[in-house]
Amino acid sequence: MNQNPDIPLSLLIPVFNAEKTLKRCLGSVLAQGLPGMEIICVDDGSKDRSGIILADYAERDSRFRIITHPENRGSLCARKTAVLTAAGRYIMFLDADDTLSPDACETALRIIIQKNVDIFHFGLEPAWSNPGSYTRNEIHTFFLPHHGELRGNEIFFQCFGEIPSYQPSLVNKIFSANLCGQTFRLLPDIRLVMYEDSLTYFILSVLADSYYGDSRYRLYQYWFGHGITTGTQKQITETQFLEYCRFSEVITFLRCFLEKRRMPQAYYEALNRLHVKLVSAALSKSVLLDRKEFAVNAILSGVGTEERNFRLLLSAVLESVSILQKKCEAYRESASFRLGYFLVSLPERLLACVFGYTAARSMMTALKRFVGNRIRK
């Protein structure tokens, strides 16, 4: 990063095969009235017309800078490329299928400077391409900021504690460039299409000194219904499911990060909670696969079969059931059947490693009965 005092803000947009939504996104960016800002778009190996669209907008507005990855490296690497190239004093992120309100950049910059904080967390306005089983209010509530100021380790524990007051999303926040640069220089060059926000913000919230949140400023429009991580899909490919099962790389890296900084035990407990959350997300998606054995092997490759992961996996199973309970009724009926079928193999195999095959079968009978009762309620 080479900060330029004449560039107040860098807006960073990773782009991969986004031709269906990119014009809508860049149209909202073009409307930003903040003078002197830069707009860095990283074309992450797109195979569609995204590159042509980006070039067209760069010709219209000199604030655009286009960087191209020859191969798709994932949104984490695309963001890292953009951050380490950015020259602005502050940084915002925008996904290529979302939009900004016309005054988003100017307002976010004004507030973070006024409050003199590392992070300003603003509100979000849900928009729909395909709402699936979620309501507008559910999406808005999920992304709500923690209202007011946080200092020091409060920033981390209010996000990753036992009862979090806000979520680790990057797109509805503005950050100091120094904090972003410090964070992204630490991040690994691994291909991720999910969990990147949790990975990034975990480190970022450890390093940050100050935070301010205010939900009255709804500056970001989140277009729900696109991509692999939304709740609207009825089927996913095995390749997509394998991406869900890369949580072990995220957890391993974060554990090393905590160990190098000699962080207190409470941070490791927070990491375990995050681990359960990531595994449960993969489990809840497993119902969208037809091949049970493939899903079992993929999950176990991420969790491992060591005894220390026994409690983690069972906790993730129960949390994934809770996720499925929140889906619409028709989907829940299908999902509950598939999840019950899936559960025959996954925990039983792990239990057998710890307690032996006979005990595992007995424990699985009780677990399946409990899970079935939970879903039917």
C-alpha cells in the first residue's frame, strides 16, 4: 500500500463472472459524488463479459482502476490484491452483485473521520433477486451494527463472543487503510469463495483499536439470492460443496495467528465457536447433495477424526438442525429427511473412532431420534 493524502477513499470490488449484475453494481458506483476517490476492480479470472464491462466503465470515469488475475483465485485473494494496491486513507468493500446508495461513500467517510475510529459499521438495506426463505426484516436484523462505540478487545468479543452483537461482514463497514493493510498482509494466499469475511474480520477485530456502529445510515444494498452462500438453492454441485469443507484451512490459520500473538484462552474459545459455525454451515448444505458418502468424506476431511473434534462435530450437527428449522416449511420437510439419512454415516464413523463400533451404533440411534424430534417441532 502506498497511501496518497489526496485520495480519501479506495472502494474495492472483486469481480468474477458477474456480467448479469455488474452494470447495476457499477452504475451505483458511478453515482458516488465523492471527489478524489479511487475505485479498484479486480477481475478475478472471469470467463464471461465482465472484463469488457469493466473496461467500458473505466473509459467513462477516471476514478476506475482495473486489475486482472489471469486465473480465478477466489474473493479473498482478489480483495488482498486490491487492498495492497489501494492508495486511499480509508477502504470500503463492495460485492459485484450488490449496490451502494448514492451518498454511501461520502457519508461513510464523513462519519469515520468525525468519530475518529478504525471501523465504522453502517446499516444495510436488503434487496431481492430471489428471496428464498428469508424475509427482508431477517436480513436487515442479521446485518445490524452494534450501536455505539467499542474499544480494544470489545471489538472482537462483541462479534465472536458467546452472544455476538454484530456480524463479521466486510461490505457494510468502512476501515482505516492502515488497519486493512496490516490485516491483509497477514492473510494467506489461499483460494476461498466462502468464510473469507470470518477469516478476515477475525484478524481485523483483534488488531483494531476502535469501532463505531450506527444502523440509521443504510448505505449498502444487499441483493439477496445470488451465489453459493445464499439460502435459496435447491441443489449444489460436489465442487461447490468441497468449497464449504475448506473450513479446516481457515481454522488452522487462525489458531496459528492466536498462538503467535500469545492470546488468552478466551480467544481460542471464540475460535472453537467459529469452527462449530463453519462446520454446521457445511452440514446444512449437505442436504443439497445426492451422494451421501461423498458428503461424509468431505466433512470428515475438514473436521478430522481426532477425539478432540468429537464435541465440535456433534455441536455442529445440532446447530445445522437449527439452521434448517428456519427454512420454509416445504424445504424443511425435504431437508429433514436428507439430513437424517446423512447423519447415519457421519457422526457414527467419528464415534466409532472414539468409543468403538457397538457403542457408536447405540449412540447414533439416540442422536437420530433426538434430531428427528427437533426438526419435527
